[in-house]
Amino acid sequence: MAESETGQERSEQPTNKRLEESRKKGQVPRSKELNTLLSLLFGATGLIFLGGHLVVGLTDILTTGLIVTPLEMESPIVLSVNLGSALKQALWLLVPLFSLLTIGAFVGPLVMGGWAFSTSAMAFKIEKVDPLKGMKRIFSAKSLMELIKAVAKFLLVATVTVAVISALFDQFLSLGSQNIDSSLAHLGYLVGRAFLGFCLALVLIAALDIPFQLWDHSKQMRMTLQEVKDEMKETEGRPEVKDRIRSLQRERSQQRMFEQLPEATVVITNPTHYAVALKYDEKSPRAPVVIAKGRDLVAARIRDIASEHNITTFSAPPLARAIYASTEIDQEIPAQLYLAVAQVLAYVYQLEHSLKVTDPKPKPPVNLPVPDDLARGLN
């Protein structure tokens, strides 16, 4: 199991945050063998289809360029112009092959690891010149793998070279019996085929290197348990900070609740442990809405504010508990409590009317129809 610099085992899988940060630093799985293989394959394909054309074209340019007229001998400027023209023709002739090689160079990183350009990978790091860490890199599993790949590439390329030359030997000999143009075109084709054979020899190396690079990258990205805990603290916040934020949110929520409490139509109590404030607008299609609720000290504060603003307080323990347990602030009461709340509101309106006209006070409703399951919500 890999260990960190602190000696702790890197036993945990990397988090998404760790992978994103590593990607920004350019730390993604890469296989040089895959990149080399794809570049050479694109180049070999280009030589097979364009080799004959390239050889004939470059030969013509070279032949023309070696012919020097008396005028060019007397005028260096003309010679320079002709040389520039020959170079331009040669470059245009090689553009398709260079384009294929460029595509191959970009496809390799895209296939494995994707695009990840980062300047931090090019920055100077003191650990790169640390002798101790240098020795660790020399005798690491990665260095051993590089040595094995180098030996394997040498053996494979040597074997394939012998096999390709043996297979194409007769065709190479037949070039001497052809005219110069067809011989050069055929030579370009044979070189492309030989080059393709060399490239295919690297397929086995790339097939071994890709899983190793993925494993090595996964191993380097592993985290210690402490690193995971520290990252969780940074991402989600420290527990004491989160508790403080929740506390401030509760205080702010209560403050808003107390500010809108004077708009309440009635406050229903337990009578001492719970209190809920309801607001009902006869012109609105909505059912009564809970605009404040609380228990113990908060319930006492609700009763005090209700008293200060002459809001009727009605004691109905089962109904107060049912509303408190089933309804959140700014929500309508459930349909099962419509009838019970309607009786309370009717009593409140009758009570307010009696105070205005000095009529006898109405009798408060009793045995309110509160479903048992809602009434036991806080038990």
C-alpha cells in the first residue's frame, strides 16, 4: 500500500475535488507509447497513400534545384529566388503528411486522459533536483516498467525489421529493373509498408503500457483518511461553523416570524408548551396560514407579542399540537383541520364583535374535531 510523506497509508479512493485539482495541474494518465504509436500509425498511413507521390515530387524538385543556369551563376538574387521557390514547393508537398502526424500527436492525449493543459507542470520544483527523491524515482516500479519497455521495444523492432526486410526483399531488389519514376514511387510505397510494420510492433508495448499508466495514476491519486477528512471540512465547513450558521439562520427566521406576528388572526396555544399563530383573509381563496409557531420560550414570546397587539389567544391543546406537528410556517393548514379551525375563527369573530357592541361574550367551542393521528403528532 502506498504511503504519504507523513507515513500514513493512501488507502482511500480520490475524491472528485482531488481529481479536478490534479487535472488542473496537468496530472492525468498519459501513455507515451500510445502517443508514439498513434503518431507513427498516422505517419505510416500517410506514407502508404502518399509515399509514391512524395518521392516523385521531391525528386523533381531536387532535380530542378540542382540545375544551375549561367544566368543564375551570374545573379545570386535569381538563385535565391529559385531556392525559395523550391523550398515552398517541398513544404506544400509535405503538408498532408505533416497534417496527419499532427493529428496523430493530438489524438493520443485525447484518447487517454483528455485535454489537460497546465503551466504548473512546467514550473520549477525543488523536489525534482532532490537526490533522495531522484534515487526513489530511479528504483521505482515506474522506472522498472520503463526499462522493460525499452528492452521490449528494441527486441520487437529488431524482430519486425528482420521480418519486414525478409518479406519485402524481393520487391526491393526488383526496383533496379524499373524506370526511375516508377522505381521511386514503388520505393515510397515499400517504405510506408515497412514503416507500418514497425508501428504494429509497438501495439503490444502500448497494450501493456496503458493499463500500467492507469494503475500508476490511480495509485498516485489515492488519499489518506486524514486528507479525506480535511477535504470534507474544507468543502462542507467545520462543524462548529456550520452550527453557528444554523443558529444564525434560526435566529433570523424567528425574527422574521415575530415581525409578521402582529398580522395574525388568532393564536392557538397548548396552553403553555406550544403556540401557533394563524392568519386568515376572508377575501383570499387560501385556507388559514401558519405565520408563527414555537414551543416553550418561543411559545411564551408568541403569546406576549399577541397580548401586546390585542390578538386573541385561544387555548386548544390537541389543535395546537396538531397544527404545530403537521404544518410549517407560511403553509396552509391541512384539510383535516379545516372544521376545527373554522370553529375557532368563528368564535374569534363573534368575540371581537361582542366587544364592539357590548354584547355578552360567546361561549368558546369545545370538543373540536381534531383527528387522533394529528393530535398525537408530538406524543
